[in-house]
Amino acid sequence: MELHGVGEYTARSVLIHVSEAGVAAVDVNVRRLVSRFLGVDSDAKAIKSIADTLSPSDRSSDFQHAMLDFAAVVCTAQSPKCESCPIEERCQAEI
């Protein structure tokens, strides 16, 4: 974070990929996914903490990529594919 031009997202992403730190790099896609699935306001400051809690301490890189891919393919911003979503039963979204 002390390097010029490195923000929180980039720093967290590096931690995930280098040390498998049990944290999440929260971008708009991860924010949307966590928000919808847990029924939490997408602007909530707690989203980062929630995403960190969900992220496993091992394979956090895989988990991060899975969240990004899932948000890009299934839980999209404009046309989410709720009817084919494998976690739809537990999702709190009201779409």
C-alpha cells in the first residue's frame, strides 16, 4: 500500500496470489455477488469483512477467481442468470 499507485484492491490481490492470505480483493463484481447472495446493501462497509470471512485461508487465489468468474458469467450486473444459478436456493437477492 505504500508503493505509489498501489491501492487497496491491488495490495489485497497481491497478498492473495503471493501468500494465499485469507482475504478477498473486493471489486464491483465481488461486491455485487456478496451483496446479492447475503442480502446486504452493496454499499455496506461490511462487504469487505464479509468477503474476507468467506475467503479460505488456503486456496484464496482460487476462491477469488471463482467469485470473479461467477459474477461475470452467472451473477451479472444487468441480466443475472438466476434460473440456472447453482446457489439460487440460498441466495437472498430479490431480482
